Amino acid sequence: MATTFPRSRASNENQIDSTTLMTSHTMNFATSTCVLTASILLSYLREAQTQEMSLKQRFDLEATRWEQWCELSAFDTKFQTCLDHDSFRELSRMGKDVVPLVFNRWSSTGRELPSNPLRRPPWWLLLERITNKKMVSDAEKLESIPMAVRAKTDPANVDIPSLQEQRWLKWWQSEQGAQKGTF
């Protein structure tokens, strides 16, 4: 007659816990893998959809995303914060073909957004990036800064929004009149 020893309850609980733990770990790994795969597929899908869109559709999509980002980061007084977004980089990559779209968007959103330039997207920074033109010189940027601080100030970190806007809009009017949008 064989002797059997009943398993202790603690041993069974430990066994269940380790089985549950192993199953949980496997499920977490599987879930992570699915999330990663879905993320990759969505990025490919977005890229494919973006390629099928017209330039204006892509511009409108990215401009809206950038405007929202700028609105969310409006608390930060540095305009560079607005540039730290994928939409700004994507708009920049679209090149000179979007310059008329920028001005159309700028003039239409200018009426809807607050009159304070600090609350609007800095379209002039996008235009500088696309066209490689600067409408306000470094010397002009530093004029209002006290002499004691001027030598330590990088003009790239200084912006004069109202002057930037004024000059870009004036430039665009002259471009439209003189060359019909060719620049």
C-alpha cells in the first residue's frame, strides 16, 4: 500500500501564484507586443494616408495640429517651444510650395485668434525656415535690449512678433503684386 501525503495548502497557493505570475508575465509581453505592432502599423497607415493627400490637405492637417500645439504651449514666452513639434517640422519639409497656403492660413486665423501675437502661431518662423529669409535683422532684435545685456544675448533667442508679422505681410503683398507668388 503506497503512502500518499496530502499537499499543504501553502504549496498549492505558491504553485498557483507562480502559474498566475507566469501567465500574467506572458500576457503583459503579448499585450506590449500587440501595442507596439499596432503603433507601427498606425504610423505606416498615417504615412500612407498622408502621401495620398494633396499638398493643401496635408498642409491643413499639419497647420491645425501646429496651431493647437502653439495654443497649448502659449504659457511659454519662448517661441522656440512652438517649433518643438512634429507638425512644425513637417510643415517645414513641405517647402516653398506652401508659402501661399501659409499666408492664406495666417490671414484667416488672424481674425479668429486673439490679437496678441504671443497667442498666435509664429508663422514668420515657419516662413524663415522655408524661405531662408529674415525680415528682422539681428541688430534690430537687439536694439531694445540694454547694452549691459546685449553682448550676452543671442539674437536667435530674441523675437519681435509684431515687427516680424508686419514685415512678412508687407513682403507677401509685394511678392503677389510684383511676381504673382514667385519668390
